[in-house]
Amino acid sequence: MWEPEARDSSGGWPVPRGARAGPSLSSVLNELPSAATLRYRGPGVLPWGASEEEEEDGDRNIQAIAEAAQKELEEPLPSRELPWPLQARRAHSSVSGLKQTLLAESGALTSFSHRVFTAWDFGLCGDAHVRLRQRSILYELQVELEEAVVRRQAAVRTLGQQAWMWSVRILLNLLVIALLGAAFYGVYWATGATVDLQEMPLVQEMPLLKLGVDYLPSIFISGVNFLLPPVFKLIAPLEGYTRSRQIVFILLRTVFLRLASLLVLLFSLWNQITCGGKAEAEECKTCGYNYKELPCWETRLGQEMYKLLLFDLLTGLAVMLLIQFPRKLLCGLCPGALGRVVGTQEFQVPDEVLGLIYAQTVVWVGSFFCPLLPLLNTVKFLLLFYLKKFTLFSTCSPASRTFRASTVNFFFPLVLLLGLAISAVPVLYSLFLIPPSKLCGPFQGQSSIWAHIPESIYTLPQTVQDFLFFLGTQAFAVPLLLISSILMAYTLALANSYGRLISELKRQIETEARNKVFLAQRAVALSSARGAL
């Protein structure tokens, strides 16, 4: 245990080194070999320097040092015959295992010091940016502390507590599955019942009701995407996970909801167009598709994607105008606790990015059947961008829960790639397998949409034909495959080398931290030993 030195006259702790007669630079340099070899050679200037009492007993200390040096020279140790650098290296090797053991047992090495000393950006300008960065660092520290508390609580749970926790998680996941199942069934029912509802006399007599029936699948999908994510946010804290894992579960469930609802809509349309994949059915036997209910199925598919895009825009506008602005006004009118609870709203960046990915997936699906859809989507993005920017700076505050940057760089591109794969399936299936409409469209009279492409190629000049047909031969495909394999192997090797470099840098940082902690412990031990003398 470290014993403090004598207090000053006011009863406080010892006066710092700068307030007393400090050591000279030559004395510090003289003691560096002793500190490097981690050997105690008597009281000196490291780490506290000489106190007034030691200065009064200087002759006694010098005599003690001389006797210790004479005793060391008389001992038959191999190290006394070695030069000082080799002695330092041997001493460092002998105590390295002891250092690691002490640090592993003490648990002094944590990630908090790295976040405190390396997280600040000295290029920040302005009070607002500084406060935002401070909140971000504070949030990261809170997340680390909360995760440490959750892990500590999980480690001391009894068998009964673990069984209760897993029971709660299973029930909550069953609830989430039930909500998702109900949402998907609702989308499937709304898509299938649209044609039947349109033929009802009541719907035919009321234009507004007929318009609502036409947009019923889009309305249902937009409503589900708007209502269920907040429910997921309420369920996640009840599962007993850490805050970062809660965010991951919320995002995974939201992604599954958005993309799966789109898949259910496409499956329902496919079921109507192809009679459930039964070409011998009575409705599909004549033309290869259900020409009675969907005489122009390409138009219907493009219309559904257009409706989804339109209702995505209307939902965004309704949220900003009917929810966010009234909540901000209520916060200003009610300055008490009620106003703070109701009026506090956060800008959730992950939710906004998922909305962009969902809209882009819808455009990828419908751009072939509705060529103006990308232009309309661009106009929608520009409008929503400036409106969200205005609401962000006027009504919203930074999110209390953030997504880690390392996870963002992997998660959102993966979701975008998944959306591209989902959109490619219906488009390619429509190109190769579903016969085009007989009554409308540019591909009338063809067995498939793809069959029109070779016919168009044959109308081109001979040089262009030869070049295009060369692209489909093995003479082009094999070199392309080899070059792609080489580039892929190079990219993987480069990524692995960067990964090893990052791991090595992390190990160096951990080693430096361990060394600093060990030197601090050694300084405390030396000061206590010196106090005992």
C-alpha cells in the first residue's frame, strides 16, 4: 500500500514537485539507466524526486547507494560483466511476464482511456460542433459503461434468472414474428383483393372509395412501415440486451419488414399474373398469363411501384407537417415536463438511411416497367432532403442512440446490395419467363421480352453485330473471368494485409498502454519504498 509523504502545513497532500526545489536535468539523466532496467538503486529523482528530508540526509543516502553498489559488484552475477544496454534488455525480458500477469489480474487496461485521449478532433470549429462532439464521446462512454454493467449482471445471474430472461426473449420474439406475419398477410390480402373490390357496385359508385381501393396495397405497406418500427423500439429494451445490440436488432427487424413487405407484394402480383405458376390453368392457358384480370400486367407492375413511391413521399410529408411541427409547437407552449416528454424528438440517421435504401429498391424494381420512375424518385429525394434538413435544424435534436461507424460501413452497403438482388429477381423473371402482354406494350407478339433483343441486334450494322456476339463467346468470357479472379484475389490480399496492419497497430497500442500502466504501478511502488526508508 502506498503511504503518502508528510503533509504540508495546511494539512493537505504533499506539495507538487514544481512547488519545491526540483532535481536538475543531469540528475534525472543519471537515473534513467536505473529506471530502464527497472531496478531500485536507492532514493532519487524518479518519480517524485528528493524531498527536503532526503536532502538533509543526503550523505546517508549516498553511503547507502555506495554500499549497495559494492555488494552488487561482489556478487558473482553474469549481468555485472555485461554492458548496460544488455543488462536493460535482460531485465526487461525477465519482468515482461510479471507485467502481463499483474495487468491481467488488475483489469486496469480498459478502452476508456483510448476514447478519452484519442477521440477528440482538434479541427472542430464552433461551439455547436464542439458540444455535438462532446455528446458523442459522452454517449460512447455511456454505452461502454452500460454494456459493462449488463455483462456483469449476466455473469452473476442464477439459473432461474437466466431461464426467466430467455423466456421473456422468446415471448417477445414470438410477438415480433406475429406482428410481421400479420403485416405480410395484410399485404398479400390487400394485393389479391384489389381486383375483386374494384368490381363491387358500391366501389364503382363512389370515386373516392375506388381510388382508395386502387391504392390499397400501397397504403397498407406504407402504414405497416410507419407503425411497426416504433413498436420494435419499445420491445428491444425489454429483452435485456446492451444498447448497441438493441440498435442492431431494431435495424434488422426494420430491414426485414421493409424488404419482406416488398417481396410479399411482388409474390402476390406474380401469383395473379401467372395463375400461381400454373400455365395449364384456364385463365392462363390462352396467353400464358392471366389476361382477364391483368390484360397489361407490365403496366400494373409499374403502377404498383409508382404508388409505393408516391405514398413514401406522402408519408414523409405527413410525418413532418402533422407530427414533428405540432410536437415542436407543443414543446414551446408547454415548457413543463409534459412539453419536454412530448416535444422531444430525435433525428434517427439509421431509419433515414433505411428509407433511402427501400426507395432505391422500389425504383430498381419498377424502372423497367415505368421508365420515368428514376426521374420521379430524384425529384422526391430533392424535396425530402431540403424538408428534412429544415426539420432537423428546427425541430429535432441529435439522437441519444447512435450506430457505430465501423458497423455502418458494413451494414448499410450490405442492405443496399440485398435490395439490388431482390430487385433483380422479378425483373429477370419477367424478361425471360413471363410472356409479354398481347394487347399493349412494345413487345407484343413475342414469346418473351428477351426474344425481342436478338431481333433488334440483327438490325444493327455488321461490325456492331460481330462485336456484340463476340462478347458472348468463350474468347471473351474466359479472359474476363481470369482478370476478374486476379483482381478479386488482389483485393482480398490487400484487405487481409490492411487487416493485419490494423491488428498490429492495435497490439502496439495495447502494449504501450500496458507499459504506461506498469510504469505507473512501478512509480507508486518506488515512492512507497522510498517513504519506508
